Amino acid sequence: MKTVDFNDKRVKRVIAIGALVLVVAMIATMILPYLV
């Protein structure tokens, strides 16, 4: 089993994108009911 290297730029990018998507999804679910 290969350990995940958190210093790897690709891993950091994937984590950053994942966090960004999560935040956007949370904000969207909060704002959408007011827009509809």
C-alpha cells in the first residue's frame, strides 16, 4: 500500500479543488432556496 505524500503538488491541488467544491456546494444549498 502506497502512502499519500501531502507535500506532492498534485495531491495539494486535488485537496484544494475538493475543499473549494465543498464550500461552493454548501453556499449554493444556502442561497438557492432564496433565488427560487
